[in-house]
Amino acid sequence: MPAPSPVTRGGRFAFPPNVRCAVRSALLVGALLHPLTFLFIVLCRIGYPYELHWMEGGAVDQVRWLMVGHQLYAEPSLDFTAAEYTPLYFYLAAVISLGSGASFFSLRLVSVLGSLGCAAVIYSFVRRVTSSRYWAVIAASLYLATFRIGGSQFDLARVDPLFMFFLLSSIYVLYFARGPGSMVCAGLLIVLVFCRSRRHSSWRCHWLCTPCWHGAASRAGYFR
């Protein structure tokens, strides 16, 4: 019996439907292992009572300083010197810490929510661009798969996950902006990025957002 001819699509070779389905299923299962692994690591580490990174203790000190009524950026002294970060992360962590007091847990919780928010923004972005939930799940899982090569910092008491969340959110809003209201919302998100970033990170935000801002303005007709 002769072998079946290759299945073609648009003149190119394509796998048979059953093979494509098996490959897509295997890819999806493999991708979903990453968010599950991330959540497992979070559950194991978020309540650890000591530093997981050398900067975590300093971050907790900043929040404690705020919660006793001091100004964050007062004149440096032997008692306290503020870190070179803008205040948004520390104020959010202080709000979350109102019930239980400043701790590694409350600061790490802000970072975990920021990291999960990044994955949600990526999912929504890819979903709208590709009209495919499948590839949206793959993309969001791929982001969480960078946990290890990114320094294992998605769940640490650091400012970076929150910075990434506001940055990705501003790019998302700019990309899909269709009117002045959307652009105002994107501008407010970019302000939050600056309120979370270090001084030398600000130019990176501008470099990433400017093309999206120009595209959104063009679609809205501001350059006609």
C-alpha cells in the first residue's frame, strides 16, 4: 500500500491534524508546568522569615520607617537613610502591612501580585492580537518560565515586579489606545512607572513606550 502523500497547506508541508493536535497539547502541558512551578515556589518561600535576597531587609526597614510616621526621604542620618528608589512600592507595601505589621511576607505579596499581573497583561495582549487563548496561555507561561534566568526575583521583596507590571500595562493601553481617554490612562500608568523606578530606569521606560505612544496617536488621528 503506497504511503500517503504529505499534507500541504498553502503549498507548504503541514503535519496531519492528529500530529498537530498532539504537538499542541504537549506544548500546552509543558507550558502550564511553569506557572504551576512558580506558584509552588511562592507558597514555599513567601512566608520564609529571613532574607532571600540581600536587599529584602532594607526594603522591610523602609516600610517600617513609614509605618511609624517618619518621612521616607528625610535628611540621611545614622538611624535611617532611604534607598535610591521612588516611593510607590514602599507605600503599597505599608498599606498591605497595616493589619499584620511590616514583614517579608507583606512585601513579597506585593511582588507576587505584580508578577501575576504581568502574566495577566501578557495573556490579554496576546489574546487580543492573535484571537487565540491557546497562544495567550503559552505567552503568559513563557513569561513565568523566566523566573530562574531572571534571578528568581518574581516573589522577592523588591521593587522590580511592580515596575514591570506598570510598564507592561502602560504599553498594553498605548498599543490598543483608540482615543484620548486611553492615552490619558496610559500616561497615568507611565507616571506610576516613574514613581516605582530608579532614576536610571526612567529612560528605559521612555524608550519602550515612545513607539507605542506614537502608534496610538497616529491611530487616533493626532498626526493627520
